[in-house]
Amino acid sequence: MVAAPESIKNSSPMGFHALTLAVFFGASAAPTPLYRIYQESFAVSPILITVIFAVYAFALLGALLIAGSISDHLGRRPVIFGALILEIIAMALFSIASGPEWLIAARIVQGIATGIAGASLGAALVDIDRARGQIVNSIAPLSGMAIGAIGTSALIQYGPEPLHLVYALLLAAFAVQAVALWLTRETGGTRPGVFGSLKPAISIPQQVKRPLSLVTPINIANWTLGGFYLSLVPSLVASTTGSRAPLTGGAVVAALMLSGAVSVFLRRSRSRRPISPSA
């Protein structure tokens, strides 16, 4: 165990960055199995549960639009470190939550942290290895959410302090990663213009506008399905099956995320040509 920091320092940062990305998204799915307990403990309605999830999604989107390219100017490590500190604050807010307003605050901070981390860690992975980095960027978040959902469910079902244990463990994990980050090498560089980069700008190349318009409804439907799973499915499973075992709802959520990760992995070497019905 003593040699661990040295091994991180001497190894490629690919594995560390991939793990950190997965843990961020695992933490984003951690509240999902707890929503039913929050409903009972804080008298939270299903609509308010959806709001608690939605503020995370909007905070993440805002962070991507505003700070998505900030690591190009400040360097990858400082920005990732800042995201880790924000995530530690989010875990602390979850741990002391005593009502829905605390959960909303925690999810907003978590959304900002995950958006910044997703952009900067994704860029760092591509810096290290463009081909492998793109695959890891697709698989790590889905795998992390699957593990986060099933792992939290197991802790709720078999561990003590269901509203606190998972956040304490995640807080410790992020603290370790915040320290270990400085033992990895910087993968990017710095350049001026950091304040200008904070102005949201969306540019779509002419040649991809039509394909993008065709797949956008599918992407919206996919994200809507994911939001439904991550906010309401555990409660829905409990009400429809009669099973109040947290692992049941967590397994249903994890199945969606894990199947997505497997699909990306299996599809990675297929041709980019359109898939026809006869293919």
C-alpha cells in the first residue's frame, strides 16, 4: 500500500483518469436507490424527486456550456482538481441533508462538478490516446453509473446508515483522487483567453447538420429514458412488484446502464457506414 502513490506517478494516467471519470458518474447515480427513502423520510413527492434529478441535469448542461473548454486554458489537472473539490462539497451536502432543499443544493453542486469533470477528464483521455480515449469516454460514465446504482443499493440493503454511508465512502474516494491527481502528469497545456472561453458558443459544421438533426430526436429520447430510470424507476419497481429490496430497483437501473456500455464496447470496431435493415 505504501508504494501506491509511486505506482500512480510512474504509470500512464489513462487508467487513473478513466477511474476518476467512472467514479464521478457513479456518484451521480448513487442517489437513485435512495430516492424512495428520501420520499419516506422527508415526505418528498414524486414530482419533487423529478425536480431534484432535473436540477442536476440542468447544472451539468450549464457547466458543459460555460466551462467545457476551460481546461484548454488552465490545464487539465487544476480544472479536474477544482471539480473534485466541488464533488467533495456535494457529498458533504448529501451527508447532512435534512430536507429536499438540501438535496436540491447537493444535486446542483454535483451537476456543476460532473459537467466540469466530464469535459476536462474526457479531454485528458483523448490527449493521452485519441482512439482509446474516445472509447473510454463512452464506456466509463455508463459503467460508473451501473456500479453506482447497484453498489448503493447493496450498501442500503446490507450496510448501516443508508442515508450517509455511501456518501462518506464517495467523499473519501474523491479526497484520495484529489491527492493522487497531482502524482499524474499534466496531459494538456495552457493558453490565454480563459475568460472569453466562458461565453457559451455552439458551432455545428455544415456537413454534419443533417445527420445531427436526424439523430437528435433519438438522443433526446435516450436521455429522457435515462432520466426516468435515474429518478423514478426504483420507486416504480417497488410499487409494481411489491419488492422493497433496494437491490431490485438498483439492478433494474444498472441493467440499462450496463447494457449501454456493453453495446458501445461491442460496436467500437464496426464500420461507420449506415446500418441498413439488410445488414
